[in-house]
Amino acid sequence: MNTGLYAYLGAAIAYGSFATMLLFSWRASLQGKLLTVVMFISAIWSVVAAAMAAESGFAQVETYKILEILRYVAWFIFLLKLFDTAMPVREGRREFARWVLPFSVGFACLILLDELSGVSGQPLLALIGHILLALIGLAIIEQLYRNTSERHRSAIKYLILAIGALFAFDFALYSDTLLFRAVDQTLWDVRGVVHVVAVPLLALASVRNRNWSLNVFVSRDIVLSTTAILVGGLYLVFIASAGYYLREFGGNWGQIIQVAFIALAIVLLFAVLFSRQLRSQARVFLGKHFYRNKYDYRVEWLRLTDKLSGDFEHDERYIAAIEAMANTIEARAGMLWLQNDQSVYTNVASWNAPRVDKKIDKDDPLIQFFEDKGFIINITEIASHPDEYGGLKLPRWVSALKRSWLMVPLFGSTSVIGFVVLANPLVTRSINWEDRDFLSSAAKQVTSYLMVILTSDALAQAKQFEVFTRLSAYMVHDLKNIAAGLELISSNAKKHSNNPSFIKDAFDTVDNAAADIKRLLEQLRNRHVETEKRIKVDVNEVLTKVIESKQQCLPLPVIKETSMSCYANVEKGRLANVLAHLIDNAQQATNDSGTIEVKLISRGSTIVIEIKDSGIGMDADFIRKRLFKPFDTTKGNAGMGIGMYESREFIRRLGGEVHVNSEPGKGTTISLHIPADQPDQPDQPDQYAVANAS
């Protein structure tokens, strides 16, 4: 098998794939462009090396030599440009780069010219030149790592490892060739494998460096799954090999031992793969060593938002908030404390933890610490680093809780609305600035969610009070009308007590009052306003009775125009109340010497009831903003401010409308437009029978 061919083909595929990825997603930085050029040159170089390994006539030795030197030059330029802007390094970095760049590139060009022209005629000089180029590369790598600040070395360690391996192997290959005057085929073949292994390391280094990397996203879940599959596969290969050994050397029991051993090994493998703790450890390890950030913020934020957007019952909403916070750092349990109306913090919900029946005042040192410092408390650090927390003394119930780990404050617009206590995760981990920043950001999202819950609950409660207040206002308004009718009977009793017609009207009024009171009590019992059934009524008859009932107050309402056939499908009692209210308003707005004129006009499919007074009138701004506004009254404590609103809504429910025409000092005209209904037609005599009878 031609190992070199497959090794260099693999390197070509790896370099080509990475170069394509860089080409379509690089950042607009010089380092990113240079890295792309290096990858393309390395891909072409690998193809030519594979062709040479296959002994194909496609590749010429001169082509390989040119690409070999170009590859070195590209690497030198890329690495030395990293000294400029790629990462913070110590003093002297720019001087080193300025001195080494022209020297290394010039030296590589001299070697290239010598090999192409053959001026020296000494192949050994070319080998020595390649050895020196590899040494220059190693020197640049060493200086880059040495001059990089310790804080940023983790970001370039895979770059140093990958390129250092390439230069070191080249140094070994050319040194061996110089020593034995021939290329070692094994070393040549393994060189392709080294390049294949180096590409993933370069990709990892690229992802971890913002300034020169591509926008590559590698899902952590995919990496975790791939790692699990790879480790599981290697484990199975090892088990199969061990089983084969047991079978071959186990004697008569060899096959039985092999089967039992493999079965137990597979059971152990599945037990390990289903271990939540092991998965957590693997996730932490991968995030720490293979990614620039510990968290995949896009995935974590989507998971947090998805958790908070669920449809939950009352208590489940608080538990969802705890879970959302706990999932960010894989905490196993949590408790939510919120401030109530008395500014006392209580444990409103717990997840995988007991409820604590304690109260914390707003002046408690814990709350004051949150208000003053505003950062997360690591409970496990308070005993070992008390100075960092200003000698804070936690409540006793915190110390009594098992596995308590972190306390995350929840800040509202002006103060701390609560905090979350989280238990430690399955895998012990330290908390750094990235964890704190992420938890603080998640806490802001959870706080917004909780503020919406608290506001919604307050609005729901206010809505219930509003419904009760509105119901009470309607009932008081109706009771006021009932009381006015009874008061009218009482005031006229002495004067008309011997009048049979008055006595009949008085009893009718009392009966109606009793029915209305009974209806109001039923509404109060059912907590909603019930309406009458609509029936066909004679509007003229209703209007006449209302006018008659208002003859005890000045100015007296007068019917100026009426239509005899005016029928409408309405609630008779409500219509009478509306008309009585409008006439009563007109009497109150007009002095005793004024006039109130009422008209009933039939206009085809519409009935118009017009009430015109010569009172004080209203301006257009009052009509537009206040006349129909509920609970807004100009009568002080004598009115509820719902009469006009209720009148308009009643007319609108019928499919009609209320029109108001008024000017200050010139009176007011209110017109009610109501859909008309045809009166019942009397039975017509049979014309044929009449004709025969005649």
C-alpha cells in the first residue's frame, strides 16, 4: 500500500477544506487573509507531494521545490504579522518582527534561486538551507509564544503546537537526509500524516482568536457526541483486541471468557455513556480546552428564552424561572426569593429543594450587600475569602441548606426584587468572570420575566376591583333612579292621596321599584350586570310616560312633535331609564324659566328622539373628552359619572348612535338614533269573502 499517497491526499483534502471554509467566512483582517493564502498553498503542495508519492509524471521536482519554499515564506509572513496586531505581547515584539521578516524571506528566496538555477551545484547546500528554514520557523514560534502575555497564551497554544510540529518534523526529515545522503521513505510518508493532524489544531486555534479567525461555528453538542462516539469506538476496538487475546490464550474456557468479557465491557460502556455526571465533565473539559468561550451563548440564550416562554400555571412560572437560571450552569436545585408588598423577601418557590419558611427584611445585611455590591455570592468562598465579601454574615438557613452554592441577585428598575439560590452542579467547577457575566445577563432576563408576572398579577387583581367598582357604580346609579321615583310619590302623596289615578300610578311605581331592586340583588349575587330581553315596544308610549314622570320639576319637558307609529326592538326598562336620565340632565342644566322640548320623529328605518334644552350648554372640547367618559362627573358627590356613558353604550348596542349639538350659553340638543321596527299589522279581512257577502 502506498502510504505516502494516501497521507498526502488526506493532507490536501484537509488543507483544501479549511481553506474553503476560510475563504467563505473569514473576517476582514490581514491575518485572516494570510492564513487563507497559507492554506491554499499548503493544499497545492500536498497535491504535488501526493503525485510524487504515486510516481506520476504529473509532478515535477522543480514544482515541488517551488511550493516547498513558498510554503515556508507564507508561514513566515503569517507568523510575523501576528506580532503586530493578533494578540497582546510584551515590549520588543515589533523590533523582532521587523528584523526577522526580511531576513527569513530573503534567505528562502536565495535557496529557491539556487535550486532552480543550480549555480552552486551542491545539493548539500540546499539541504542545509531547508534545515535552516525549519530552524527559523521554530525560532519564530518560540519568540511568538515567549512574548505573548500569559493571559493570552491559551489562545495560541494549538497554533504553536501545530506549526511547531510541522517545522520540527521538517527539521528531522532534512537532518536525516543530510546525515544519510538519502530521503527516508518512512519519514516522508509520516510527514503527510503530521500535516493531516496539524489542520484540526490550526482550525481550533483559528476559532479561539477573534482577530484573525474565521467565523466558524462548531456545535458543542456535535463535538460532545463525536467525542463520545470516537472514545466509544476506540474502547470497543480495545475490548475486541483484549477479547481476541483471551480467546487465543484462555485454553478451553477462552471462548466463554471472551463472550463474557465483551458483554460486561459493553454494559459498562452504556453505563458510562448514560452517566449525566460524565457528560457534564466532558462538556466542561471541551468548553475549557477547545473553545474560546466556556458557553455557546446562542444555544444557551435560546434555551433560556424557550424555558421562560412556556405556558405555566401560577406556581410553575416561578419554578420555570429557577430552572432557567439553574440550567445555565447545570445546577441541580434552586430557590427563588421575591419581595412582597411589605418589602419582605420570602421563598416563593423551590425546585428540587425544600421550601424555607423564613422572612428577610429589606434592611438585612444580605439585601444591603446586593444593593451596594451588586455581584453574585459564591457561598463556598465566604468562609475562605471573607474579605472579598466584606465580612458578610449569611442567614443561618443558608448554612443549613445542603449543596448551596451561589446566590444571584435579581435587580429591578430601582432595587433588588429578589434573588435565586442555586445548588452546586454534579461536577465541581470554579466560577470565573465569564460565569458571573453570563449569570448576571441571565438574571436580567429572568428579572424581566418575573416583573411581567408580578405586573400581570397586579393588573388582574386591579381588573377584578375595576369590575366590582363598575358593577357597584351601575347599581348605585339604578338605585338612585329608584329612590327618585319613590321620593316623587312621597312628595305628592298628601296632595293627590284621594286621586285613584295617582294611587294606581303609585302602586305601579312601587311594583317597578321592587322588581328593579330584585334585579339588582340578583346582579350582585351573580357579579355581573344582566340586561332585559328585547321586545317590540311603542317608543311613543315609553316617551310619554317618562315625560309625565318628569312633570314635578322645572322646567317642564314638553313634547313638540311626535309620530304615532314608532316601534323599536329594545329593552323597555333600559330605554325608559335612558330617556329619564337625559331629561333629568336637561332640567339640571336649565334654569326654571328655560325650556325643554322633546321630539319623536320617524325617518323610515330610523327613529330619532330629540331632547333640546335652553341651558348652559357645553363646548366642543368637553363633549369630545369628558361627556361620555365613565366615572367623570361635574355633579360632585351627587353623581356617579356613568349616565351618559351608559346611555350611549345602550343606544350603540341597539345599532344606533347618539349625537350631541351644544354651545356654551345656547343650550344643548341630544339626538338618539334608534333602528325602527315595523308595528304588528292587524289581520286584514278576506277581500274575496267581503265581495261575496256584498
